[in-house]
Amino acid sequence: MVTLLFAGNADGRPRIGLVLGGGGARGAAEVGVLKVLEEEGIRPDYIAGTSIGAIVGGLYACGYSASDIETLFRGQEWLSLIGDRNRDLKSSILEERDGVTYIFGFPVGGTNKRTKVEDTALGALKGNNITMLLDSLTRAYDGISTFDSLPIPFRCVAVDIKKQEEVIMDSCELELAMRASMSIPGAFKPVKWKGKILVDGGMLNNLPVDVVREMGADFVIAVDLDQGQHEERDFSLKETFGIGGILDWLVSRPDWKKNKANREDADIYINPQLAEYDITSFGSESIDTMIERGERAARKVLKNAKGKDGFPQR
């Protein structure tokens, strides 16, 4: 059963912004943080997210509870979801359907004209299964004109690779915005939207504290899934999409200066220890552990923050 959580301010209370960073499977830790925030009675007035943080944040903004999202994380067959697997064909060695060739249910060739994403060489997976899942989960809000109309106002971050610019998405089909924000170059096809070719927002802003500040947040709780192993380096997105550029970006992170500024601007900074996990660690045991570590990190930080000047008390 879906539990709806509505944002609301007590008189004089600072408006709370929640920021959920990108990190693939590590997003399970964000679910753990949400569980603790609910236990503490902390309800965000605004949410901004990038990549997996856009998915977790977008669902939370729709009114899904931490428990609902935890069930989603634990209940998905992630290999099929991420790999666009057709489960009806998983026992077939080779089969063609609707112009697409499948091997054991995984699409390996052909063109499915129903896709919403840009058919370019920047990614192997179209992400149709993920898009359909997100569509089913957010369908109640299909008619809204802006993400401010959600139970909790929401923004997510993508990057326009044509202009090499950050794009803050605040209106359109919600599932399309979430899908755009998680379009890791080289893995997922980009999303075409309003003449833009959109990829993962983590390319330029993986922890959008500045975005939630712009929304009106006075007090920001940020959940950062990065593990601090990246060095600072300046280079353009043109380099990123050159030979070896994507791998270079994954090592050196061109968004690191902005990430550092955003970390420093957060009032509550939560950084779960997830160094042994990566963006593909969707195994059930890994998800269990990352959720628990998110809870542990949130409890520790909130315990230290309680009673300090400026912390929004219940």
C-alpha cells in the first residue's frame, strides 16, 4: 500500500531542501537515509536529485514512502530492467519481434520505433523497461504542468551534450525527466527533449544543492554517494565524448569543483561509506547492506546535528 507524504511548513520553520546525489546502485543508501528522516519526522519542502537520486527523489516527491521505495529496490530483477530484457523471450536463444532481435530476451539489434530516446551511438541500452516502470509509478501525475504541483516540489538535473550545459528539468513527463537524468553516456541512449540531447546530470552536477537552494530551501540535507576518490581536473565535455573520454570522465570527474562547493553549502551532509560498491552493485545482499549503511550514516549525522543552532526542530 502506498503511503502519501505531504510537505508542509510549521510557522517560522525553515524550508527544508533534500538533495539526492547520483551513484547507480548506491542509491539504495538514499532509501536508508529517507527511512531515518521519516523516523525523525523530517519532511522536505523541496527535493532535487541527479541520476539515481532523481529516481528516488522523484518517487518520494510523488508521495511514495521510504518503505515503498525500499520494496521497489528489493523487488526488481535489475539485470532484466537495466538490460531491456524481454522476459517472455528469456528462454529463446534467438528471436525477432517487432523489428528487434533478441538473444535470451536481451535486445541486440534492430529498431523499436516506440522508444522515446535518441538513437545515437552514445549508449547501448534504450532503457525502455526502466521508462515503462517509471511511467507506471508516476502515471497519477501525467497531467501536471510543472513539478511544483507534486506533493513535494521537485527538480532533476540532466546535461545537454550538444551545448555542454546543465539542464534543470521542472516540467514534462516525469518519467522522461527521471530517465534523462540517469542516461549514463556509453551505457544508456540519451533522451531527446525540446531539441536537446540529454544525458546523466552527474556529468556536471552530481549533488545539486544549488538547485534546491534556487527552489527556496533555507536548510539543506544532502546525501552524497561519491566516495571522495576523485581528483580535481578541468576539461570540457567535448573531451568526454572523444576517444577514451567517457572512461577519462569516470576517473577524473569534471563536476568535482561544483560538487565540492555544493557539499560545503549543505547544512546537513550525509556521505554513507560505500567504497566497495559501484554503480552496478544491484545484488540483493549489496542492496541490503547499502540501505543499512544509509540508515547508519543518517543517524550518526543527525545525532551530531541535533540541538545545534539552525537545525530545524520538530
